[in-house]
Amino acid sequence: MKVMLRRNPAGHLVVYVAKKDLEEEVVKEVEADSEKIFTLANGWELAIAKLEEPIKLPQTVEARRIA
């Protein structure tokens, strides 16, 4: 699914999923293999592959929901 990554006014990383009309703050980031796992405030876990460091925001990326 396509998601948009951006920073909110408080400076926290936020994920927006347009198809679900969902916007949640990232509460945890983990590096696993060649992808980053983001845990959202609602409990979702999203895996994003090939994310460049440092992350250029805002940007739209392909994510895979794993939990």
C-alpha cells in the first residue's frame, strides 16, 4: 500500500494511509534486514524497504503491513 511519511508540527514522524484515511504517529522504528519496521500509535506495524537515510520528507513510499 502507498503511504506518505511526513513530520507533524511537534517534529514527530507521521504516516498517512490514504486508502484507510488513517494518520498515525510513529512510536517505534526498528531496522530489520534491508527494511525499516515502523510501529504506529494504533498498533499497526509497517515494513518499508529501500528507505534512504536520512529520510527526505515528505515522501510517498510503498509499505507492507505486517501486523
